[in-house]
Amino acid sequence: MKVTVLVRPKGSTSFVPLDADTGIPLGSTVDTTHGTVELTSQQKSGGASQTAKFFDGIFLVTQQGPVINLKLT
């Protein structure tokens, strides 16, 4: 079985396979029910980055100020 992370960009009605080179645009919904994604965010240019792995869920990626939010849907 192939493991795939899917992304539905904001305003779209369909999921597409994640393209690691393109990344995940803010406002996208990410489906990790059949895969794992490692996300890295950086609050400001040159600042420290934070990385975490996500799996077994579907979540919405948003940002409020310098904070990235992941909300299970």
C-alpha cells in the first residue's frame, strides 16, 4: 500500500497529493490518514524553527500573527 499525504488548497473542492517542493499554502486542509508529514515553521527570518510530525488526522493550517495553527477537522 502506498502511503500518501493529501492537500486541499483553500478554495478547492478536491485533495491532491502533497508536493514537498511546493509546500502547504496557508488555509489548506491536510489529510494524513494514510501518511505522515513533517512540518517546519519559522516565526521570523533568521529565527529559530520548530518541527513536528503529524499523522492519522485531517487538519486545517492557518496562521495568526507569527503563530501557525493546526486545527483538527
